Amino acid sequence: MSDSSSSQSQTADQPWTVLRLLQWTTEFFQKRGSDSARLEAEILLAHARQCSRIELYTAFEQQPDAEQRAAFRELVRRRGEGTPVAQLVGYKEFYSLRFRVNEHTLIPRPETEHLVIEALDCAKAMSISDRPLRIADVGTGSGAIAVALAVHLPSAQVTATDLSEPALDVARWNADKHEVADRVDFTCCDLLSGVDQPATFDLICSNPPYVSESEFAQLDRSVRDHEPKSALVAGEDGTEVIKRLMAESYPRLEPGGRLIIELSPMIAEACEDLAEHISELGDLRFIKDLAGHRRILSLGRME
């Protein structure tokens, strides 16, 4: 993809239409190992043209102007160097909602939607009539979990924590964007240490750091070099933060409440062992992702 005079003369009969740009970029991304090359190409071109992805499908024969081609070319270059698409366009779709993201937040992933589904299912099974449902989202990052739950549980009150104040700034923006800021309270602290009220929760949810130091070195560079390491790496084993979270959470759970944690399938068995050493937690179940791997651990506070 070039605007040089030599390239223009060689491709005079093949103008850089929307369709041709998408085809060229899809092939370019595929050569660099992308599993969703066409989708990435569409998202970036729509961003450069300031239109929706669906609008591209009615504009295949149109030729983006020089400014749009230049913007698209720069996005493609940066994506080719490893920058995540979500950071290039500034947002990521999660649970049918659009969330702002940047270098201070993890990019919400489809696997985490399984956590939201489990939390919604648990919430619907709870009989609470004299007060709002109380939910904590520990390590909220962009606020994706907290905001998605607040949107779908309009009577719930959500407490969201994170160690990163810049990440919380993004989460607050997302809560405001989705009109739930009045029901999501953000606190900068480690796990639940800075949360005094409410004293207890019906649901505690978390997508905590669960990558080991050795695993981090093997991550794709788009993750390793661009997303916050503190939100990814737990320590030498990958279970360190989850172990602390279990210990802090069970005293803060209402009887019959649930602790719902995303984890790596590689540490699922170790996390199960940790849970079995806490007598106050039981009714253990795993929720599998679309690949059939144990991805979400759901635990009940014994009554």
C-alpha cells in the first residue's frame, strides 16, 4: 500500500478502493500471524474513515482520500509493529458495550464475558428485596466488568477497585459513558483493603493478575509490550494474587454470596486446591471457555 508515483503507475488500473485496501491489509496481517486479520483491517479502516464497520460494506468501490489513506497507513504500520488494535482506536467492544481503553488498562477479552454471565446468573438466583444487590469488582481496569454488571443489573450498587489511578480514570469515563456512574463507586486500593463500606457483598468478581513471570516472557509482544504488566503478572507461580483475594474475600461475602474469579486454565487445579483449604468457601464450580478450558472459578460463601 503506497502512494508513490511508481506504485501509482504500476497500479493505475487498480485504484486503492476500500475493498482493495481491506484485501491488502488482511493479507499483510495474516503474514504477521493475526488470527483475525480481516476484522482488524476493517476496524482500522473504519476508524481512519470515521465511519462504522458496517458502512464499509456499502463503500467497497469508493476510494478513500489521501488524508484517510495516510491515517490508515499509519495505523497499519503500528499494528504491524505489535500495537493492539484496541489501543490504536481507543476502544474495545465487551459484552455488547463499547469501552475506552489505553496503555493503563488491560484490553477486555471475550473470555471475561463468561465471568459476567456467571455473575448475572448468580444475581438472578439471589432473593434480596430489602436493599440493593451489592457487588465488588476487584482490579477493575477499564471498568468493563463493573460497568457491564451495573448496566444489566439496574438495581445493583457496585464497588470497583484498582491499584492504578490512571486505570480508574478510564473506568470512571466508561461508567459515565454508559450512565451508571451514580451506581459504581471507584476506590484506588489493593484488592479490597481500602473499602470500608459496604462491609459485605453479595458478589465479589475479579479478573486478577494470574500470569507467572516465566509465562509473561512468552506472551505475544502485543500483550507483553503494550498492556500493563502489573495487571497481568501475579508472581512466580501465577496464583499469588488469587490466594490473597480468596483470603480477603470470604469475610466480606454475605452468607450465600459468591466469589467469581477469572484464571488461567494452567493454574485451575492449583486454585482449586487453594479454595479447598478455606472452609468458609464451598460449592466450587468451574465455567469453561469456548475452547473447553476451565476459565472461571465460582465459589460460594457457606451459610
